[in-house]
Amino acid sequence: MSNSRPTPPEGTSSKPGHRRRGETAAPAEAVKPALPMAPPSEPPSEPLSGRAARAAERRQAIIDAALDEFIARGFTATRLDDVAKRAGVAKGTIYLHFKDKESMFEELIRTALVPLIGRLHAPPPIGGSVRDAVEGFARTFIQEVASTRRGDIVRLIVAEGPRFPAIADFYYREVVSRGLAAMRALIELGVARGEIAHKELARFPQILVAPALIAVIWQSLFARHAPLDATEMLRVHLDLIFGERRTT
Amino acid sequence: MSNSRPTPPEGTSSKPGHRRRGETAAPAEAVKPALPMAPPSEPPSEPLSGRAARAAERRQAIIDAALDEFIARGFTATRLDDVAKRAGVAKGTIYLHFKDKESMFEELIRTALVPLIGRLHAPPPIGGSVRDAVEGFARTFIQEVASTRRGDIVRLIVAEGPRFPAIADFYYREVVSRGLAAMRALIELGVARGEIAHKELARFPQILVAPALIAVIWQSLFARHAPLDATEMLRVHLDLIFGERRTT
DNA sequence: TTAATGTGACTGACTAGTCAGTCATTGTCA
DNA sequence: TGACAATGACTGACTAGTCAGTCACATTAA
């Protein structure tokens, strides 16, 4: 703590110096169970001989560890020493896989979103109703994003986006604009079929998606104060847009 | 710049070494004009004699500068040296007004929200319609938050909330829970009066507010890619909830 | 054997927080 | 009113660290 102040022999475990240091042994605390992902270190059990395979495995461990740390602390506050420790790897190893901290962060965000992007090419509802299609999206979103580490990634993008224009650009191009376009198409189809009464909605597909984003943010910030039943909320929202309940 | 690497005499302005350093002279770049606030340094023109007055003025300068820096960089990446420079003050002066960086951040966030909280006690729509009341909220929100530095503060809370539970708590207690309660009351009134057809909406006032939050986030992240007419979007959203257009 | 792979001690650029000293302002007395 | 003393806001060089990135050396699969 202070320089030469006559402080008592031991600070009461308050903040020792600059940033909190204590027990760095457990980086980013427990963070959160995240999804049932392979344990950060150690090979699961497979023998897997090839060096390339082991290297890929280590790379994956680094990615998992780094994501957890970045989610828990944000970009700047994350220490690569902690990432390495959590991944069960030496710090130098990180630099065998990534150019530097910044490009690692960007690549992580990109990689974590690829699975999301795939879902946007969902088949247009030729057979079923538009509502079914939108409900499918919502269900997928809840399962794959809202109740997953990927939800935190969305929050991370909101948090760090302004300082990483490249990430904001990428996210807009690859996710936001495509997602909104898909939603707009669905809305227009819904209007054409008479499922959606409010025609103006097609001008702002954001309205359709807004509660889903709220759910993600709520999860990160306020879940411990007041849990939010995202599934129910999205259902109510869809009822609002498509008219009262159906059979479901 | 790297340690002993044979780098060319001057990096092409890319990343010199650790964090970006270049031209620290202008902290946080231009950030953004923000609202028409008093210039960071120098007394505007008033004589203001008293020492206390000058001190208060400096304190305000520090607050403004710190908010700009925190918004532009986030908590950890903000350097108090830059805050001091921007405020036209020595670094030590900051510590005459704030205990440390962390409590400064927390106090700033709290302070910046106080004006918001006041708006929540808006008069219930005894005379006018519920829609008018909600529209009033929306208009206020656009004017006072979405198109203001306060919008960035909301994003900042989303960004740093998980690392500052005290802030998330405060924000939930003072803003979110109150705001949602007020909205719920309005919705129930609207349902009772027959202005709102969808009764379930009262269970999730978040749906009413969601597009407003989206607008704020959009402003920070994607405005340069695709501008969003927040006013129009909120109007469409209200049409969706209250039924088609009125006279306005 | 040996080249690819991994390690972790090390460097040095960087920063939160400190404190002895300065000096403009305010208060007091002749 | 003017001179002198007391005050405390303000300063900025300094301390005690922190951490991204490096590299000489160790390990191991082929």
C-alpha cells in the first residue's frame, strides 16, 4: 500500500497495491460454469498421437481460458499470465498461437461468433408459419446464446466495441446486418401473409430482436437481483407482434 | 516498442509496444463533442473569487474529464495522468477529491445517473392518455440520454457492471427496478383503460423499454455504419403496443 | 538425432498512488 | 489601509509495483 506510511503490519486484506492481487492462483475467480466445455487443461482421455493434434488441443485450451478471462475482466484488465495458468500452459506458448494480446482478442471474438452466423441461414418458412420460424430463432437464441457463454461475448462486444472498431465492424457486417436483413424478410413475409398486422415493423427489425438482447444483458448484470424468464418474455413479445396466443 | 527486436527506426505508427502510446498529448482522441459542457480547463470568464469556488470548479473539471476518458477507454485502460491533463490539473489534485480510481469511477457513475432518476417520478397520466405519458418518457429519453453522453454511461455500466457489483447493485436499485415499476404501473393503467390490448405485457415491462436500450447501444457501436432514427423506431414500437397511429 | 514445440525467468515500458514543498488567497493586527 | 502570517489547494517528481512481450534453454515426437 502506501509508500512509507506507518501502516499496521498487515493490511486487512484490503487492496494491497494497485489492482487487486490477492490469490492470483485462481484467475478470474470461478467465473461461471459456462457451458459444458472440455476442461481447460489436460487431454480428456483420448491418446491422440500427432504433435499437430496436441498443438491444436493446447490452442483450444488457450482459447477457452482466454475467453473466460476476457469475459470476466474485459480486455485491458485480463493478464496473459492468468490466461496461461488457466490453460495449463506457459505464457510463451500463447505467442506460438497468437501474434499479440490484441489480435488474440479479436480472433477470439470472431471465432466465437462463427457458430452464430451459421444459424442465420435458416430455411425460409415455406411450409410452416412465419411465427414458427421466428419462434425457432428465439428458441435457438435462448439455448445457444442467452444461457451460454456466448451471451457474455455479446456483452463483451458492447463493452469493448468502441475501442475495437475492427470488431464492431466485423460484428455489424457478419451478424447484425445479416440478422436484421433476415428478420426484415421474415417480417415482410409475415405482413404479406397476414400474420403480422403492424406493417411498419419491417422498417425496424431491431424491435423484434430487442428483448432478446435485453435478456442477455439482464443475465449478465441483474440475474442475481431478479431472475428473468427469457423464454416467457420472448413468448409474450411474439404474442404482441403476431397477435394473441396460438396453440403452441 | 518491443524489447531488442530489430524493428525499423519508427514503427509505422502501428502498435509501439504495450498499449498504444502515440501522441498521448491528446487523451482519448477527440472522444466526441458530448454535450455543450463547460470547457475542461480554465475558468469560463467569471471572476469567482473564493478558493472554495475554484476548488469546486476544478472538481467539476476532473469529473468531466474522467467521464470522457472512462467512456472512451473503459475503467482499466483509463490513465489518471490523462484525466489530469484533460482537466488541466495535476494528478495529485485528483486525490484531493477522490479516494482512489475505483471510488472515483463509482461516484462518477452514480452522480451521472442522479438526473435520470428524477425523471422517474413523472406525474401519472390523470388527465392525458397513457400513451401520451409513455411518449413523454420516450421523448425525454431520446433528448436526455440517447443523444447525450449519458447514453455512453449506460453502455459503460453494461461494460463494467460485472466487475463492479456495487455499481450494478446501485443501478438496479435506483434506476432499473424503479423504472420498470413505473412502466408496469403505466401498462396496467393502459390495460385497464383499454389503451393496451395485450395484457401480458405488464409481466415484462422490459419489452416496453427494450428498443430504447437498443437505440443507445446502436448509437455507440453502429451509428457510423448505419444511422438509426431512434425517434421513429420508438414511435413504431409504441404503435405496435397501443395500436395503430393516433393524431400525434 | 534434430527440428519443432514448449517453457518461464527476464526486461523495460508503463501507471496508481504518495508527499514534501510552493504560493495564491484569506485572515489578522497595527 | 497595508504588511505580515497562516492556510490549504495544488503540484509533479518519485516509489513500488504491474504486465506484455522476448528468448535462451529444455523437452519430445518423428
